[in-house]
Amino acid sequence: MEWVKIYGLCLERLSHQIKNAKQRKSGAYGWILIESYNTGNIEDIIDILELYDIKVKTQEVLERELQDLAYTVSELVREVLTFAYTGEGHLGLHLYLGEPNDRLHVQIDTDAQCCPK
């Protein structure tokens, strides 16, 4: 059996947030912020998401870990999720509400399609 890490993310809470986002944005397509961490500080993000196995605390290492985490959680909840920074510089978890014919696992370029950094 292969194990996955989801750190401080709660799948039940995410499922509820995804359901609510879909109800609120019925018929809308694109990225929607479903969870904001109200910080861009690396130390705060590591604490909030419980990413305690990160030894080198740089933006590059954090972004790689967040990308892996988003992929894992996307697979588990069968939705496309990504971490990106909001215009205010806060990290958030974003859900992609695609058109009905969109493939679930498209290559996501968060700089181009999601929120401004």
C-alpha cells in the first residue's frame, strides 16, 4: 500500500467547501478561491498546513511541496485544485470549475490562469 501526505488539509472540510463553491458559482467557469490562509509568510504557511517535514524553508521548496500537495488532494477529491497567491499576497487554495467537457487533469499554469501573485 502506498501512503500519501495531506498534511493539515481536511478532506471532509474541502469536500464541503467544493460543494458550496459549485452551488454559489453554478454555471460559472474558471478558478475560485475556496480557502485563504491570510498570509504569505513561509513560516506561517508551514505551521498552518503542518508541513513540518520541510527542512529548507525557501519559497522554491514551499511551492514544490504545495504543488505536490495540491496534486495529491486533487486526486483524492477528484477535482482540480491548486495553491496560488492572491492579489494581496496571501496563499489560498483554488478550485478550478471547468466547462463540462474539460478534462479533470489538465496541465495547470497557475501564473497564467489563476490569481496574480
